[in-house]
Amino acid sequence: MAGVILCDANRVMYGLEGSGQYLDRFTQMLEDSPCEVDVQLLLRRPIAQRTYRAPALLAPTLAKEERTWLREELDDTASDLTTLPTFLTWLALRQAETIVGGYGDGLMAPADSFPSTRSHTTRH
């Protein structure tokens, strides 16, 4: 398993990829934990290619605009959350580049480069 963890206000969000059995065990661990409240699976889908090559959990710091975008996306009941994996991947790549102290192939981008206006589609 690998991915990203985000903490904002009173929410914790994990964006993970890995084999189904490990994701199921991790989800079950969260649901069973007395420290976690109201665990929700927002989106689960198969992926064609892994984003994270090493087993790690990155914890990027969100800029004000990113926190606002994420909060609005999660609170929007009309959203199907399909932009969420792209957003989490972008944050993880940005954090990885920050850790190594360099920028590769233009992956590092200013905080305002992620769309601030969201398209609304129906949540399933």
C-alpha cells in the first residue's frame, strides 16, 4: 500500500492504492479503531497503473486554496468525487519533490494551478 494522508480541521483522509485485500484490512482497522469516528469510503475503483512506486504514506501540507477546494469538494453532495484521486496524486507528487529538494518534469506547480472552480456531476 502507498498513498497520501491529509488532515484538515476535524477530518482525516487517506488516498491509498494497493491490492484489495490490504486496502480492506486497512479500512477495517480504521472502522474498528476507537480513535476513528464516522469512517466513510468515498471512492474505490480499479486503477490501470500505480502512481506510487514505493510503499509510503506522504503527508503534504495544504495551501489555503487547496484546503478550501478540498472542503468544498467533500461537502458538495452533487460531486461524484472523480477529481479527488487526481488532486491527491498531485499533492503527493508535489510533496515528494519537496522532500527530495528538486523539481522533475514540471510536476511541481504553484498551489493555485489546481482548478479552483469545480465541475459538478452527480455522486453515485
